[in-house]
Amino acid sequence: MIPVLQTISIGIFVFFVIYAVATLTLLAMSVREISWYSRGQGPNRPRHGLLARRPSVSLVTPAYNEETLIVQSAKAFLASDYDRLEVIVVDDGSKDETFAKLEQAFDLVSLPLRGRTVLPTAPIRSIHISRTEPRLRVVRKDNGGRSDAINAGISIARGELVVIVDADSLLEPEAITRAVVPFEVHPDQCMAVGGGIRVANGSKIVGGQVVTPGVGMRGVGATQVLEYLRGFYATRIAWSEMNGLLIISGAFGVFRRELLVALGGFSKATLGEDMEMTMRIHHFMRPQMKDAHVVFAPDAVCWTEAPGTMGGLRNQRVRWHTGLLDNLRMHWRMTGRPRFGAAGTFAMPYLVLFEATEPLVEVLGFAIVITLVILNAVNWTYVLAFFLIAAVTGEVLSATALLIEEIGFRRYKAMDLARLTAWGMLESIWFRPTLAWWRLKATGLTLMGRRPGWGVIPRGEAILEQPAQVVPPLTR
């Protein structure tokens, strides 16, 4: 048995070496691209100022039991500097005061229902418009899930482009304007644009806007800040440059409305409908339109609240990994096929090897090493190399993400960067092994045909508007 375990462990070591080489290549590409992007030299930057024509935009946000944040979020969406904008809030059968809060804040009045929607959805009960803010419409419908609510919003949207935003997210005022730029520069090739998602936990929020980005003291929130920087800025910039970007985050994405309608809207067959739609765009568009692009806009920023507890984080990551496996199953025919460009030849194999399979390999690697130690049959040189390759790759990935942050954006203070660096050094000890175990659990549930629920993730504490401090009067 010992020779078999040693052989498997060497295979796992080779796996991580390949992962390190592939990831470091993506990092190098991202650093190069962000250095150009920060100087206004990116391929999606207009060369001679703003372009003359700006497409109309409909912002669609699905809301289910969002009474705590919905008014703040709606006001933040309406505060966008994009002039040709309408905001559509879809109340997906909420059981709390979500609609009542909107009605009270915006003085809503009913509109007549007209015919059938272009996308099938659960029954729509009423549509409302605001007397005080005519750009706002509110849809009330029976509960059908997030995808169904988005499809309802798309059906009544009037804009050429549709922005999908979570109800518990905060857009920066210029986010939509920046996300629309690739459509203006490449009006025939750009199919969809994803914005950069940042964690709001630890930041100061006033008037529905993040005025001072920050990093909290707790490891769960701080590590996710670093994780999001890695996920969105260390690799997606490179995937976008290769036109192999396979996910536009559901927290903030921009799509052509006519394309979404032609593709049948967002799917209910997966827990990762945002990734599935991005894959579907590549799957159906690339064979017939080689220059169709899915773009990442790093300076179009949306702030979201990350889970503040390990229980909430577990629910989220099990759901995310299940959605990943769903989407790989639905679009496996793209894997390794040049007709789908970099999305098929590079991005799909990368997802299969280093996202879907990696949790099994990582947990198995640790289990084999522990077993060999117990049996006193371990090669300590190999053990040291194994842990070094895993730890160093993670540290380089984190350091590069912080480098990209400093080159392109400089949002965080020196103390925040130091805190991120410190938590990044500890991440390999507790955060990554825990995520690997949860993702492996999600894989097991999928293989057994069991579907995880959405779970309950407490929201509102991190992104709720902070009240202004009251200065006490001077005493006489």
C-alpha cells in the first residue's frame, strides 16, 4: 500500500506544479494588462474622449425579503451618473416588508399589465412606477427564484443593455458608465461585461456609497477581501484579454438585452445562473461569431457584503461549487475545442482541473501525507516541497493581487494592506483547507443527486448606511 500512496502523492505534487505554472502565467498577463489599463491604454478605452452615442440601460435587481436594505440600494442605483438609465426592482414574492418600504419611500402607483412577457416567468401580479422618481419601476410577482425574477425584469426592460445587480450590493456612481465603455468602443463585438466586485465588510458607508474602503479585524471578512481581489483582479483581467472569461458575477454584470432574450433568459437548472449565462454566450455565439467578446471592466466597481460567519460562508461556497459543477456538465462540449476560442481550449480545461477537481486533489494530498507520516514512510524532502509549492503559490497569488490593486486603483490604506498581507500569510493554515473540504462536500452531494438549498446568510450589517455622528452641544 505504501508504494501506491507514494506514487499518488507524486502525481498530486505534479498537479500542483502545473497549477502553479498556469496561475503564474495568468498573473503575469494581468499585471501587464492593468499597467496599460491604468494609463488609459487598454483595448476597451476610447481613443478620443467619450463616444457620441450612449446606449440606454435598464438596471434589474431581484429582491427577496430585502426590507432592511432595499430602499438604500434603490437610492444608490438611482444615484448613478449614467443619464439613460431606468431601475427595475423585482419583488420576488417577498414575505417581509420589501414592497411596503419601497412604496413608502418612492410613492409608487400601479401601471396596467399588458399581455405576456417575452420570457416565461412566474405570474406577475403588478407593476408600479414612482411618482417622485420616474426612472424607478417595481415589479411584484410570485416567488420563482433569482433567475425567474431576473427574467421578469428583462421582460419589461426598455434599455438596449441590461445591468444585473444584487439587491444587497452597492454600485459606485460611475460604475455603469465605465461598464458600458466596451459596448461603445466595440458596438458589434461586445456581448457582455462584468464589473469588479469588492467586499464592503470593514468599509465606511454613507448615503449608500462606500466613502472609505477598509478591512475589518476579523479573519473571515478580511480574508474574503483578499480572496475577491485575487479572484477578480489577479486572473479575470487575463481571461478577459484572451477572450476566455467564463463568468460574469451575478452581483454586477451588463448584457445586451436582445441577446438575453434570444438565449431564453437565465436558467433555473443551475445554482450558478450567472456563470451558466456567460458560458452559454460563448457556447452559442463563438462558433458563428468569432470576434464576439465577453469583457471584464476592473474599474467598474460594485461593493457587496461577504458572509461574516463561517456558517454563512459554508452555505455560499457549497452553493457556488454546486453551480460550477452544474455548468461544466451543461457545457462540457466546449472543453478543449478550438471553435470556442480560448474559452474552449484554455478556460474550460482550467476550470475542470483547477476549480472542479482541485478540492479532491488537495484533500487527498493532505490525507496521504498524514497517512505516510503515521506509517513512518514519508519522504520529508517531498513533504517540504509539497507544502512549499502550495503555500508559495498562494502567497504569490495574494501578493500579485495586492500589486495590481496598488498599480491600478490604490483604494486601501497602508494599514489595510498590511492587515491583508498578514491574513494572507495565515490563509493556507485555516481558510484554504476549510474551503477545499466544503467544495469536496459539494462534489459529493452532486454525485449523490442531492441539491443544497440557498441557506440563510445574514445580510445588512456590513453595508447598511452608517448614521452620522451627533456632536453634543457645548456645556456652559
